[in-house]
Amino acid sequence: MTIIEVAVAGPFLTPLSYLLDSTATAALPVVGGRVRVPFRSKSLVGVVMAVQTFVDEQALQAGCAALSLNLKKLKSIEAVLDTAPLFSAKDMELLKWASFYYHEPIGNVMQTALPKRLRQGEVPEVEGVTSWVLAPQSIRETLPPLPANAKQQLALIDCLSESQALSAEHLNAQLNHWRTPMKRLLDLGWVQETTSPCLNWHSKLTRPGHILNAEQQVAVDAVDFDKGYQAFLLEGITGSGKTEVYLGMIERCLHLGKQVLVLVPEIGLTPQTVQRFEAYLQQPVAVMHSGLNDKERQCAWWLVQSGRVQVLLGTRSAVFTPFANLGLCIMDEEHDLSFKQQDGFRYSARDCLVRRAHLEKVPVVLGSATPSLESLYNAQTQRYAWLKLQQRAAGAQLPNVQLLDIRGEKLAEGVSTPLRKLMAQHLADQGQVLLFLNRRGFAPVLMCHDCGWQAACPSCDANMTYHQQVNELRCHHCGYQHKAPHTCPHCQSAEFVKVGQGTERLEETIQSWFPEESLLRIDADTTRLKGQMAELTQQAKEGKARILIGTQMLAKGHHFPQVTLVGLLDIDQGLFSSDFRAAERMAQLIVQVSGRAGRAEKTGTVMIQTHHPEHPLLKTLVAEGYEAFAKQALLGREEAGLPPYEYQILIRAEAIDAQAGWQFLNEIKFSLQSLKPTLLAQASSQVNAQVMGPVAAPMMRRQGRYRYQLLLQSNHRGTLHQWLGQVESRIYASKLTAKVRWSIDVDPQEMN
């Protein structure tokens, strides 16, 4: 007589109840394990949240009555998939907290924590992954030689000749479009398919020297593993050696026989970081990110969950990976926006990591050269211990940062004459130059010279960006693209004006100025294929290109030792945006990009072009540094009643019907306002709560849908969540949900 509570994906605020039919399955479900259950006409895989056993049918009926369940309607589970839990009690506590805090159905949270193959019911264990190896020499000698023009096949042969076996993960990192030539080589007999260990690592990597300076040693010593939970903010200027500090902490944790979770913002940073970690630690590091195939992802998950690997390096979703014996949590570039999930289950990996460390009673370290204002506030109020690295490693000097007033200056594709002269000077001195423009494409607007027609996206309230190399118009919001017209659709003129600058246009101009210099452009267009980001950044690091042009992809974690000049072309938009976080993001970007300069022996120079050199935040940032800027920005947030001094929840709604989203949010607002007097009466007199909107989103129409927002705000976090929780069931029950896509975003990082 057993009732099983099962979390399945879907809009269910609580787990679904099922009966255990002992005649259908002999195994007993375990909390944290998976079962297969019927749901309508489908069969679903869910995670067991609770098991309640009753001594007889009378007790079962009483239990159903207490749970408001109709015993006659309860279905039986179909199969027990796990006899041992995949998630420990602490893992389950974290996932239930995430469901409560982010107002996300528990089934959706559990699905996020499971690799795809486990969501489909596969067994957890992965003994090996498909790999490819060259056929034995004796076989290859009997085969006809490959044609000289079969370049992709020959490239594959070269790769395989340097290794015993290569998996898809390793081939993705080295080659593009390798699967078709691989199939051909298999058919010809040159290559054989095999199974290699679930995780390969470069055991022959030389261990580098690792002498910490005084500041770094103090930071490593600050983490006391005997004290259980401690939260640290590691604020280290760019080039101060935060990675060396992480490695020192990790080494101590591993000596205690415990595991380590390290989160990084983007998969582009993982290959270089993995190699560095494996070389120093002299042991394999599991990797988890979206660039892996399903089996590789499950492999990493299983190795960590079973305790076979001690270190996991991953992006956002790795925060929910179960560990056999977790001892330390680290997040690099904790300020980075990519740690916040922007669709579906909208969690913050940073906040989940801190919560996880608290539940696991282990230290957590958040590192950044430009910490988020929320983390700085927590450090200032002593919720986090504050560790600082204020000198660059290996004696490198901080760059000389200057504001370049371009008011009245004649600009050539966004570049002023003083900056152009400075580029020529640094190139003549054998330096490397980096130009930062956070706008890809050739021109943001294609406009008819005769009638003023502009190429607008048919689905979004936005212009399409012109990409000259492929002669295409692309919407960077919804992905729509088509060939650029030969004549104006409005007046048939063939005269077009390309308005504004993009990295593609900047590349063309700079190359015409310095035709003898090699140039490299790094943006989303040049790094679309797997492995391209790593390949281009390696070329930049080795100095194979004297001029680098790129977007914010170049700002994070890359070490370019030969860069002596960094020019930031257009940062003014961050000073006057409608988003209150824009100035913070601008300052972080400036500091991060500036940090690419002067990281070796040569001193670096940073020139920031601006039309507003007297702006107080900008002046403070350049003259006194990021910490002084953050202190001033926090004062402004406090005066305006904005996070981190108040807490926010944003409810978004979008629909093809222009009025449906508006009506849906107004229904919610009415419910919230009706509950507000009772809510505040139960709280202290200092608590406030307000609902603002609904208003149109900054881009009202996107992908053909009209978008609106409703903002809840309070100075008391618990009150805010209680308020929303009281209307949550009404939201799901609204008749308008059939017409509207909606989401709840707790602690929103973007208001777009």
C-alpha cells in the first residue's frame, strides 16, 4: 500500500501521485531515483520525491483523503528505473529550494538536473564512448592511396595518426565538418570504430611551476575546510592570477579526498582551462557544457556522481550535477550575465552555487576582476569574506587608461584620428592592437538614399543588420535572414546607404589603412563552427595577427601577451540606457577589455573613445578604478530603491494577439493588488511591496509576438515571494494561458 510522489516535466506546481503495484514491479522506488509513469496517452520518466507506505487499505484511503487524492483515479507506476538514488538528500534539498525560489514547477527543475539520456530512461553508467582509430598498418598498406584532393580525409588521417583513438569531443575541437569524411574513411577501411574510456586525459602533460605571490597565498590560506560553509568574494584585478589561486585551493581540497565544482561562463574558455587544470593537478578533469554530445555529457555526469573523477569544470547547468563527496565550489567571472538562464527555468547559477555550498557545508569562492554589485554589497555587509588581489602576476604593470574626447572629431568608421595615429605607433613598435566594438556585421542599418526606406525585420521591432561578406540582411534578435535587395522595395532606387559601424565594416577599413599587417576578427559570425573560437584565440595569443577586432567575446579570460594597445570605440550607450544595470555592465566590459593590454613585459595603453568624458561614473572608473565606481553606483541604487537594496520579480507575457499578453498581466496585477493589504498587515511596518505595469517590453514585438512585462518589487525578499506564491495557482488556471507564453523571472538581470 504505497503512494509515490513523482516530479515530471510540465506545468505542475506539485509532484504527481502514483500507486506502487507490487505485482507489476518487484523493485521499490527510492527518493532521488527515477521511475517510468503513465501520463495521459504517454509514458514519462520522472524523479521520485517521496514514498509513503500504508499498512492496509483503510490507512491508504485515509492517507489519500489527507492528501486530497481520489484513490480510484490514481494510476500505477510502470517501472522502477533506479534502485539507488541518483540524487542525495542534499541534492534534493537544493532542487526543491530552486523550485520554490524561482517559482518553477519541480518537474522542470529535476529535468534540468538530469542529462538528456537519463531523462529518456537510459542507465546512468557510461563505460565508454564511440571513438575512431586508424586501421592497423598492415591493413592500410593493402588499400589504394587516398586522392591528393581529399583534403578533409587527409586531415582526419593526420589527426588520428597522432593519437591512439579520438572521440567526437576531441575531433570537434580540432576539425570542422569531419563526420562525412569519417564515414568515407570507414567505408574505405582506413579507419575503424572503437570504444574508448569515458574520459580521456593528457596524462603526459608537464606540471608547471606554481609559486604564489604573497597576496595569492593569503587568499589560498583564507579557505579553511574545517569550518564548513564559508562564502568568499575573490576580487582580483585583470592579470592578477586568480586561476593560480583557484588551483591552490583545489589542490588542498583534493588532498582531503574531496571533489571540486568549478563554473566558468562560456564553453569557449573551457579547453584552455581544462588543459591548465589537468597539467597542474596531474589528474583528469571532467567537462560539462552544451558543446558536448548527449553521451559525453552523461559520461561527465556519471563520473562525478559516482566519485570516479574529482574535479568538474562546467558552465551554468553544471551547478546541479550530483557529487559523491563535494568539498569546494568555485565560480570564475561571477559577474557574467551568462550565469543567468534567460529562458525556461530562469535560475541564477551563482545564487544556486552559494545555496548549494551552504547546504553541503563547504566553502564557495566567487571570483572576478569586476564583481557584480550584488556580490560587492554582500562583501561590504560581511555576508561574504572579501579577498583582494591588487597586483598583476609576474610583475606585469596595469595599463594606462585614458578617456579620448571625440566631440567634434572626424571619425572614420568610428575610429578617431588620434586613435589611428596611436595604432600606427604601437604597430611600428612591434605591439599588437585590439579594437573593441560590440556590434557585429557590416552596418546596423541599410537605408535607401532616395526615399529613406530602412531594412526592418518583419517579425521584430528592429532593423536588420547588413552583412556585406555574404550580402545578407540578418535580424540579431530572432535570426531571420535574407539576401539584401538590389533595389529599394519602396522606390526601386539602387542607391543604398549603409548606416553605422559593425565589426565587419571596421575590419575592411582597418585593413585598408594597414594593408601590410595581418588582421583577425573575432565575433559570433567568425566563430559559428565548433573549434573556431579556440583556433582564433590561439592565433591571437601567438601573435599571428597584429591587429585584433572583436566583440565582447574577446573580453573574458583570454591572455594575449603581445597586446599593447586596446581601443574601445563605442561605449556611450551604456551611460544612458533605460536598463538600470547598463552602467554596471559598461564598466565591467571596459575593465575586462582593458585587462587584455600589457599582460606581459610591455606596458599597455587603453583608449576609451567617448562623447561624454565628464560623465561622473566614467571619470570615477578611469581615475579611481572599478571598486570606486561600484561604491558610487551602489549609492545611486540605494537612493533609487533598486537591487541589491530591494528585490524584484519580473513576469513576462507575449502573444500573437496584441492584447492577450496585456490582459493576462492585468489579471495577475488585479489578484496581487487584492492581496496586498492583507500581506502588508502581516508584515512589519518597514516592509513595502509594489506592482508596476504592465508595460510594453523595450522591444515590444519580437518574432511576431507582442511582449509585455509586470514588475513586482519589495524591500523584503520573503514578503515578495509570499505575495507571488499566493497567486501562482491562479496564473496557471487562467484561461489566457492557451494564448500567451509567460514566464516568471526572479532577480531579473535584463529587462528586455
